[in-house]
Amino acid sequence: MTDITNAVPPTPTLGEAFKYWLKLGFIAFGGPVGQIAMMNTELVERRRWISEHRFLHALNYCMLLPGPEAIQLAIYISWLMYGVKGAVMAGVLFFMPAFVLVTVLAGVYLSYGDVPAIQGIFYGIKPAVVAVVLFAAWRIGSKVLKNEVLMAIAALSFVGIFFFKIGFPWIVLAAGILGAIGGKLLPAKFKAGGGHGASGKAAHGPAIIDDDTPPPAHAKFSWGKSIALTVIFVAIWAAAMLAISGTPVLQDMGEFFTKAAFLSIGGAYAVLPYVYQGAVEYFAWVTGPQLMAGVALGETTPGPLIKFVTWIGYIGAAGPTNLLVAGLTGAAVATFFTFLPSFWFIIVGGPMVEATRGELKFTAPLTAITAAVVGVILNLAVFFSWHTFWPQATEAAPFSGTFEWL
């Protein structure tokens, strides 16, 4: 009997790819690690659309980027196979089921959030969020904080944001500067660990995009094409901003979530403190408990965790009266401006990555930023713990009221 793994599988049609990415959007549980594992199993081992080496090459690049790495990896693979239309298809389908689900749940939350049964559900969810965020700090920290220098940067970031209320962007900037200096003075201390790790598995047979498959024509780097695509993306962003310029809350959301998209180095948990500062403390689109509810739904529903921005957009625009059209518009604005940069990173940056074809490594500044992110996430866990276990507490009386032992 002929071993079918010795033959290159047929290239899937755009329709077949559409079905796969739509299916992934409905089953993509488990956060970025779980989602990346799903894609590896399905696309590398079973369908053999892409080889292990090329898969990890793309993943290493996505690990360097701000934004949700799992959806960016999906965009990258589909872009490599089908060009811009493939990138848009995979990115939209990866997120669309989550968008629909989160907007429905946000509407239910605003309409029935004062019903005891609904309050009970979210009461039980809050401590689970604390545990999840603490685990995220431990998981990232155990991979990143390999020496005392990186541990010190993490500790400084925690002190800066917790005690001195320094904004997240300034912490990122300071960590990047420390990393740039440290990379020259103490290079050994700033060597990054791996991403999610290579599989170490033997080859699964030839793939459609194999180790030695040359990049397709659309994936070849050109300065002219890169500049032209960047201009197009800026024009799309500007047109979208112009379309919502008559509504102050939507305009604020567009500007804020654009900034957040470029600051989310380290994933959704890394940008969560910045989103909290803006969405809760500055703009007051949502309350702290409402944001925690959104994070909890992000953990328990399919799709990228950063979909809590959809939740914020809906609640912030719908208001306490739960205006459906306003809520859907706010959700769409928050989602669009958060994910638009991810498409630019892949469609414009992908050809540069394909041109290198060598394993990418973290730079020293990025290593320092990732270490700082651990401290920021730990701060978030402490903050959520405080509001969960001492719900009556205030800044002036941090441990006032009863302790919620249940």
C-alpha cells in the first residue's frame, strides 16, 4: 500500500480554507497556546498545508509583534497561501464567532445584570479571573525571567505601576531603553528564551509550503510595495476615523484602541493594565467589575482573549440603557481598531520575514519589555484580588469592609 505522506497534498481551494478558518473560530478555546497547538496539529500534521519549520518561522515573528499572536499566525499562514484575500479571510473568520457571542452576552449582561442569577454567575467568575491572571504571571515569568537582571526589571515595573501609578506605555518605553543598554553591556543576560517551543517531531511528510518552497510572488519583499500597502492601511484607518468623528465616544475608542494595539507586546494580559487605565479610570466606559466580567468571558469563549475589547466597546457605547445599535457600533469600532494593525504587521512585514528564512530571535529591548510585562501582569492580579476579596475597599481605606471569603 502506498504511503500517502510521500506525496505533496493538493492545494486546498479558497472555499476549503474558508471552512477550516470558520471552524477554528468556533473551537479556538484555550488561549493562544491552545490555539497555536490546534493549528500545528491540523495544518502541520494532518493537512500538511505548511511544514513544521515554516510554521515555527512564522510563529517566531508573530511572537515579536504587539497583538494576539494566535490570530496573527492564522493571518500569516493564510496570507502565505492566498495573499491579501487569504489574510483577511483567516483573520475575520478567526474572530467573527467570538465577536457575535461577546456582543450578545454584553447585551444580556446590561439588560439582566441585576438579576440575582446573573449576579451569582459573575460573582463566582471573579475569583477565577484572579487565579487565571496569577497563572498568566507565573507562566510568562517562568519562561522569561531567566536571571536576576530580568527579575529586577519585572520587580521595578511592578513597583512603578502599583505604587507610583506610572502609565503602561512609559513602563514599556523605560524597559525597552534598559534592554537596549543592557544588551550592549550585559548581552548574556538579555538572550531571550524560545517562543512556545519547537515541537521536535519528525517530519510529517512533504507539505504544500515545505521547508524549501520558495515564497510566492505576493510574498516577495519590495520597498515600493511595502510603502504602497502602508499608505493603503493608513488611508483605511483615517477613513474609519473620519466616519466616526461625529461621535466623541467612538472617536475616543478609535484612538485609544489603536494605541492599545501597538502596546500589546506580550499578548492580551500585557495590554490589560493599559486598557484598564484607559477604559475604567480615564474614559469610564466600563467599571472594574465589568472589565473583569469581560476578561472572564474572554477566557471561557472561543477566539482570541483580547476580545474583551469588544465587550468594552459594546458596554461603553450602549450605556446603562443598553442601546442596541450604539452597543454594536461601539463593539465594531473597538474590534476594528484593535485588529487592523495585526493585518498590517503581517501583510507588510511578512515579505521581510520570508526574505530572512532564518529563525528570528528576540532583541534585547523586547526581552526587557517582556520581563517588565510580568511585573505589570502581577500588578493586575493584585488589583483584581483587592477588588474581589474586599469589594467595599477604596484607595483611602484599602482593606475596609468585609472579606469575601466565599
